[in-house]
Amino acid sequence: MSNEVARNIHEVIKSVVGNTSKFLPLHEPTFHSKENEYVKDCIDTGWVSSVGSYVDDFERKLESFTGVKHAIAVTNGTAALHISLVVLGVKEGDEVLIPAFTFVATANAVKYCGATPHFVDSEKDSMGIDPLKLRNYLSSNTEIKNNECINKNTGKRIRAVVPMHTFGHPVNINELLEIAKDFKLKLVEDAAESLGSFSGGKHTGNYGDVACLSFNGNKIITTGGGGAVLTNNSELAKKLSHITKTSKIAHKWDFVHDEVGYNYRLPNLNAALGCAQMESLPNFLELKRSLASKYEKAFQNNKYVDFFKEPKNTKSNYWLNTIVLKDEYLSMRDHILEITNDNNIMTRPSWKLIPNLEPYSDCPKMDDLSLASYLEKAVINIPSSPYLGDKDA
Ligand SMILES: *Cc1c(COP(=O)(O)O)cnc(C)c1O
């Protein structure tokens, strides 16, 4: 039985990606634009580090693509999350609501502030935070005192909520914004996976107080390592720009730093790569949607899995294509992973739930994390590099 299921899934993926003599990774970076030219320019001119025109160019490109007023380029997505929480006033002793089903960086960033992640469940349609469950949970477990949300069980202040757009699929952001308003929470969008994803016609990252992007090697565009903070709030943008550059007051020779700063500025060398990648982004998005629709067709009416489709009123970048095992076939997962990986097709389960990881095992969480637990067992990511969308299946 297990064999039959695994072989079926392998065949369906193969019908889309073709025969693979070489190992096919989950998501490969693609360089077919001006990457060489721009990076060489940095080396030739000597502008490789924390100052240079590519950083500014890259930020302006991110702003015009996403429609968010301000982009601040930083060293990676984790740093973007950390510094966002810092400027929104997350302090030692605070709690921050994050999905149980996310990449560990979301939780780590909270810890860097001396705060505690507080884990909440996901919903089926987006895999992101379930707004209905969150509202009910906050209604019974918190009280508003002096305009702050206090966890009645721990006595601690809940300062912010960090929804994540899972595998590029936009979360139910409008509902979450309402909740943030009602419960006096700051909202940070973890948009590390959703560059090129739109919700209700607006690019993700336009909704929260701030949003964070990642340009790690496996993301939809890459700068080697890199990230950005997006915000429509000019005051916050100024603060972010200052604090990520060691909080140095501009001066011809003096070193005056007016608060504890961070060395989080993205180097020019990385930004050069980013500028070229931004020029390719529209093409990547087209190819990735074409790949996703091939998978969708190939998995239509599949007995064992559902292909995960973008939520209603959103346009996803389909960063990582995802199949979700039906309840009765959960036990087949490892066999599917084995057969596909043994046959040169990389597939991967999703993350372990963060509250199940040792460093986060004592953190507060919803009693009911049932959907997140199901996703932990049921999700399989399948090859998603843009060039795969090019082949005729
Ligand atoms: C990639 C990722 C990050 C972190 O980005 P880095 O650039 O690798 O630090 C954060 N959150 C999520 C959901 C991610 O997928």
C-alpha cells in the first residue's frame, strides 16, 4: 500500500518535472540577468561593503515593486525580524504571538529581544495564523490594561503578533489587522517567503506596521544572504535606517552613536546581486505560476494528496509548491520522501512545530494547535525552481 502511494506521487511529480538524471533541488537560485556585470562593477570600483549605490537602488526597486513606501535593506531576514521587533518596542519580558507552524527564525527573533514567543494555531486555507481561533483565544486569555494587552495566565504584556505568509501564500491579513487593533498589538508581517505575493490587490508587506523579506539562497530572489524591512510609516523608516547602521550620527569625522545600534546594513556586493535579481522577478513569477498550474492539473483528483492552492482573493508567488497528505494517508509520508529523494527528486517535510523544539518547549501556547500539528505531519514541499515552469509538461 505504502509503496503504491509513494510510486504514484513520484510518477505525478515526474510527469511535471520530466526525467531527472541529476538531483533536482527544491529551489535553485537562477542567474540569467546582469548579476555578473553588477557584482563585477562593485569589485572594479571597490564599493563592496556597507556603502554604495546598489544598496540604494535595491531599496528603491523593492519599494516600487511592492508599493510599500520604505524599504531598508539588511543582512538577512532574521535580522529584519529582530530589528522590526526592536523598533516596535518589544522588550525583555514581553510576549509575541507567532504561528507554531513557521521557520525557526520567527521565534529566534523574538528571543533576541529577551521576549517570549507565544504560539498560535494555523488555518486550513492559508496555513497561516487562524484569525477566528486567535480572537477567541485572546478574548478569554487576555485583558486590556492601560492600552496594553496583558496575558492573564502569565501576567506579561503581549506586544505584537507576527503572521507569516507560508510558502508564499498570503495569510488572512485583514482579519488579523482587526484583531491587532482590538487587542492593542503591533503587527509584523513575516513576508520572508512572499515577495511577489498579493493579497486583495496589494502586495504583502503593505498591511502591518512593518514587514520582513528574506533573500537567502533558497528564496524567490537571492542576494546570497540578505533581507529587508518594509514599512509605510516614515517615522519608523527613519528609525530603522538609523539603527541598522550602528546608530551613527552623520558627521565628517566624529563617531557619535546616539543609541545602541546594529550592524545590519546589507553590503553593496549583495545588493548588486539583488538589483539584477529584481529585474528577473516578474519572469520568475510567471514561470513559477506556470509550474504551479502544471502541478495543480497533475494532482487533480489525486487519491492521496491535495495540491495546495492560493487562498481566495490572493495571488501567490508559489514560492514552494506544496502537497498535503489526506488524513488517512499521513503514515505514508516518509515512504514518499524516501522514494522521491532516492530517485533524484528532492522533497521535504515541513518544519517541526517550534513549540516542540527544545529551546521553545516551555513557551506559552494555545492548548489547541490541531491544524498546525496536522500540517506538520501532512505537508510535503516539491521542486519549485522557476526554470521548471519553462518545460512543456
Ligand atoms: C527564510 C525565512 C526567514 C529568515 O530569513 P534569513 O534570511 O534566512 O535569515 C524568516 N522567516 C521565514 C518564514 C523564512 O522562510
